Amino acid sequence: MRVLSVASECAPLVKTGGLADVVGALPGALAAEGVRMRVLLPGYPAVMAALRDAAPVLAFDQLFGGPARLLAGQAAGLDLLVIEAAHLYDRPGGPYLGSDGRDWPDNPERFAALSWVAAHICAHGAGDWLPQVLHGHDWQAGFATEYLRAMGGRVATVLTIHNIAFTGSTDPGRIARLGLDPARFHAEGYEFFGAVSALKAGLMGADALTTVSPSYAEELMTPEFGMGLDGVMRHRREALTGILNGIDTQVWNPVTDPLIHPFGTPRSKSANKAALRAELGLPQAQGPLCVIVSRMTHQKGLDLVLQVLPDLLAEDGQLALLGSGDPELETAFRAAAADPNVAVRIGYDEALSHRMIAGGDAILVPSRFEPCGLTQLYALRYGTVPLVALTGGLADTVINASPAALARGVATGIQFTPVTAGSLRNAVARLCALYKDQKTWSRLQKNAMAQPVGWDQSAKAYAALYARLTA
């Protein structure tokens, strides 16, 4: 089975969040199911620098404002197709934002180019390689089905929604510049409340839709979580499947992880906790060391953490946070770090994230919505008890420490709902009470470490979907 995966980021080459981890892990996971997946990426500087054995397979005289080439090569164990287009991708900053923290003004064209090249590959091939399935991720690949329709391509198409909050919307004055069929600017095409939406195009055009957890698939059909697209999701209900994300269990393996003090049992985590406290300047404490590794946005519920932080500290607990995002949240957490039992690191540091998840007693994930979430999966793997909101993939991956689950010995963490400061405060109190009962806490950790968090079952589900679409 030949599958073209189309995405705007891919770990470890370029990453802003969980999307990159999924895109980077899927090819290896699917190889065991007989799927050969190639990943199409924009030629950002980091991607071009990592590309090995690159060979040009296609050339375009004019690709949204300038010449471009399609290169085939390898990097980080992945088979890649990379769009070399300096006018679109060779610039400083991140994949979506400039160094000033603002969106690139030509983002609609930059990712329309990604979608157009994907459609071209599926309609005409890349050298001697022609995919059977086009698998796009989020709005950046959303226009691929529109372009494929215009080119007359006949491959099966899948769109995965990692976060429906980002719709890739722009002004209809761009329709001609984006090379879209103006006759398709309507409710059954790419029109979204008077705007052009790349995500809407993909949602309406793809043969199959997937999202990254079963609960999130259900949530997307509700006004609360559908972000204005709940009607579209209900309309395409029969095409929608929730397939839970997994993690790379070789990269995230506490027994072999070179970034930590390796351990195989909850008891042997203690060296990592001591090392983390020393690194962050935290003193000894009797309560739990709670960690957060997160983008700092309203979605992630970190404003609620600020409200309940005094309650955690009153229980002799501690907080260590790694993240960046909303300037107001960054400022507030920096101020909170005046307390000696609070440590805050603003920025992104992959190695430190491993050390924090290995060294923490618990991880806090109080998201208002969470399509899947990966940090709670990393935490489970490392015996770091997740405290999570009852939403999306968090609901699907953590077994709440209810009296019944504790009695049966199956609980792996703590869930809370609704997502309010009061509810989180109660959950933190439960966490601290459980931590004081070291026998129960150790059982939670052992259960967490035994949870299957890899890609095995999810890869089988994707392979079955591809097989059904191409039958």
C-alpha cells in the first residue's frame, strides 16, 4: 500500500506540537502493516539541512509566486518528498510565524502550495512513484482534495483533524491567487461563514475523515467543541472515525532513554526526581512534585492552574512548568515562580521535557478541549500519574481513580469535570490525598506504566481504513 502523508510539520525535523510527533511516528508504525508511507513536507531550512541523498523528481516553473522543485530523500529514518521553494519556505522563524511571533501574511499561499503539490503527485506521480492514498493532516493539507478534483485524480483521500480550532481561513479575494475553482465557493465546497477555509475544503472533499481519539470525534459534532464546523461534522458523520494517537515507545522508553536516569519500576524513579529538583532549584518537600509540559494557551487551562496553585503549595506540593505561548500566562507563571516551590522554564526544550516527565510524581493536563493529547501518554509510560480534564483523548487514555477503579486495581490517574477552577481544586486535593497513601500511589504508577500507549492498534486501524478505501 502506497500512501502519501501531507503535513506542515514532522518530528524530529520541525515541530510545534503533537501533530509533528504523529506525522513522524506513523510511517514506522504502518510499515509493520504493509504500508509504505512517504511524507510530503515544505522545504523549511531545518528540513533542507536534514535531507540526505536528495534527488529532484519534479520541477515547477511557477508555484504560487516562484519556481520550485520536488526533492526525494531521507531524513531521520523517514522517506520524504520535500518542496524546495525558497520564496515560500526559506525564511527564519517557525513554520507558521515569523521571528516577531506573527503569522506569515502569505500562509494561505504557502500551504496551498503544499496541497497543490500533493494533488499533483497523486494525479501524475512523483518520478516512478504513484500513491494509492492521500492522507492529509489539518488545514494545511485541506485544499488537496479541491486541487485533486480539478486535476482529475482518482486516489482515495483521508483527512485527519488534529485540532479543529485552526480552520485555515482567508478572504475570498484570494480565490484566484490560490488557484481555486470559484464555482466551489459554497456550503458544499470551501466556503465557511463567508470566508475561504482550507479545513472546510478537506472536510467536505475527503473520502474519509479521522480524528485523534474516539471521544474527540463525538465532541466535534457538538456546538461546544465543533468551532462552527459541528454541522459539517454531523453531515459527514458516516465518514468520520476516531483513531487514538500513540507515541513512539522507542523514543519514550524509561528503560533506555538516554536523556534521563533509566528506570523500570516506580521505585527507581527517585533518582530522576532528585535530579530534576536539583536542576530546577526546588527544595525537598513532602507533597507531590507536579509537572506541566505544554503550550501556554487558553485551551490548555493553565489559567486554572494559577488559581489552584496556592492549594497545591498548601499541601506541601510543588510545581515545575515548561512551556511558552500567551505572554500574559508567561508573565503570571514567572511571577508565581517567586515561591521557592515553583519552577518555571519558558521555551521549548525536548530534553528537559523528558527529564520533567521522568522526574515528576504527577502531570497536570487541565485542557478545556484536547483532541488526543500526548503528554499524558508520555507520563503514563514513565509512571507519572496524569491529572486530566474529562475531555477528548484525555478521557480515552486515563482510567479515573474512582472508588470502583481503585478497588479493582485498574486506575491510572485522576480525571475531573467540569473544567473549572473549583473542579480542578477538588482534583488536586484528591491527588494529594492519594499521594500520601504510598501503597495506593505505587499501584497507580505501576498501572500507568503497564498501559499500552504505542501505535500497534492504531496502525492496524489506519491500515484497515486504507484497505477499505482502495478495495
